[in-house]
Amino acid sequence: MVVLLVAFAAAAVLGLWIVRSGRKGASIAHDHDLDGPQKFHARPVPRIGGLAIVAGVTAGCMALSVTLPGSAALSMGLLFCAAPAFLAGLAEDLTKRVRPALRLAFTGLAAALAFWFIDAAIARTSIPGLDTLVSNRAGSLLITVFVVAGMANAVNIIDGFNGLASMCSVMMLLSITYVSFHVGDPLLGWLALAGAGAVLGFFVLNFPAGLIFLGDGGAYFLGFYVAELAILLLHRNPGVSPMFPLLLWIYPVFETLFSIYRRKWLRGRPVGMPDGAHLHSLIYRRIMRWAAGERSARELTRRNSMTSPYLWMLCSTAVVPAALWYDSTAVQAAFIALFSLTYVVLYWRIVRFKAPRWLVFRQSKGRR
């Protein structure tokens, strides 16, 4: 637990310093855009929370190298490989001028580095045809780079509300921790715990008050870190089902795929054009009715934060079975299908104003 506590403390302290050092939103590190289709905050907020998470993970890995001799090569190698993805995202946070394609390219570079230096490779998938492709080194590299870059982008897409992406990442990391210790791979378990501790250090400042944002740097780093740990777990432990990473990631991944389908084929718009029709955006606008019409900073922040628990529950319906049945490909595939069906049904009911009544939260008259 020392690793988790050190990572938590380092992230929380640096995050608090970032929050306190800002001068009423005047810094270039603040998000001043309050009117975009995916903007739901009420005041400028520092969006370099990724710095705190990276500092926390680094501190946790340093503590791990003391308590678990021989761990430094993998832990520091993983952080080294993550640098291109994180720095590209951080550059966007500070300049707002780094194109999505360039950020994805740097994330792909990070995945390639991890493929070569720490052997984080996808070599089996249990998917006919794809297994043949990943059976050779070049095909494995291609699929690994594609998957890691896609996961990093997926985490960035769900990073729309206070605590949403960060808590989902914590759940995924804890799932990896459980499976790692269960299959006798404690090094990966401790690395996952270091990540969970660092994200929780950020989380206490992000949720519910929204004092600091994850930013592109934090989202890309978290997506890369979670993806690489899951791939390493699969690669190092034959008893883990190839479907484990997919079920673990299914919420952000399916959100991304469904968004591509919705934008390209349903609305005829460019895939990369931001919009406000993600599931989390619909829940914010149509489920959280108690805040309808309220425009004060306090009410908008509260409405923002109360949206995230709905998606945490959705994410947990995949993360929990991924951990419990990590060795059963059939069960994992069944839960992937069940999640996909649940997401589509829920989305279409909400978009057509037919959300289940038990989902709708209304504020009592006494609190208005």
C-alpha cells in the first residue's frame, strides 16, 4: 500500500499547487473556452492535471523500485515510452494548436516504443483472421499501435465531466490489479496500483468541485497507461483471456466507435468534428433535469459532477465481470455483447426522450 499512498500524495500535492498557483484563470494552462459543444464548466479551470498524475505515477514507481527490487526496468521503461503521448497532449493543453492526428501519431509512437523496449505486444486475440495477423511481428506491431492509440483517444473522448474519465480509469486499474495478483504477476499489480493512487490524488481535486481538469495530456497518458498494462498482463500470462482487455476497455472504446458511426453515417459529418451528442452529454442535458434553467456556476458545477456516477455504473458493468471471469473467453465475449446492446438501447431511449423514469434525477422543491 506504500506505493498507492506515495502516488496519491505526490499527485494530490502537485495538483493542489497547480490549482493554487493559477491567477484567476489568467494562465495559459487554463481552459477559457466555456461555450464549445463539449464544454460544461462554468469558469476557467487549469487543464494540466495530467502533470499531477504523471508525477504521482513516477513517485509510485520510485517507491516500488525500493520495495520490489528489479521492478525499475519495467516501470521506468513504461514511463519513458509514455512520454511522446503525454507530451503531445500537454502541448495541446498549453497551446491549443496540436492537431488530433498529430497527437494520435505521437501516441502511436509511444506504443511502438513500448512494443520494442518492454515487449508490450498483442500476440493473440481469439478473433478469427486477426490471430493470423498478430502471429507475426509486423502484424503484431501494427495492431498494437492501432489499439493503444485508439484507447488513448477513447479516454480523451469520455473526458467530458468531473471525475468521469478518472474514476473509470481507476476502476480499470483496480481490475488489472486484481487479475495481476491472482495470476501471480505482482509487478503489474503494483504498477496498476501506482496508477490508481495517482489518479485518485487528482480525483479529489477534480470531483465534485472541478478545481482542475485532466486535459489532453492526462487523458492520453491514462489511456496509454491502462492499455499497456492490460496488454502486458495478457502477453505475460497465458491464462488471461484475450478478450479481457476489450471487455475492460469496452465503455470508452464503444463510445468512440458509436460516435464514429453516429457522425459519419447518421449525420454525414466529419468524424473528428466535436459535438454534444455523446451519451454523457445526453445524460447531462436530459437526465439531470433538476438543474434545468440554472446558469449559476454552483449549479452548473453540481450538475456536471452528478452526471458522472451514471457512467461509472455503466463502466462497472464491464470492468467487474472482466476481473471475475478473466480466464473465460466465452463469458467475456458474452459480456461484451451485453454491454454493447445495453449502451445502444440506453442511448436511443434517452435521445428519443424515453429514458427510464428511475434514471431521471429531479431536485426536490425544498432545495430549489
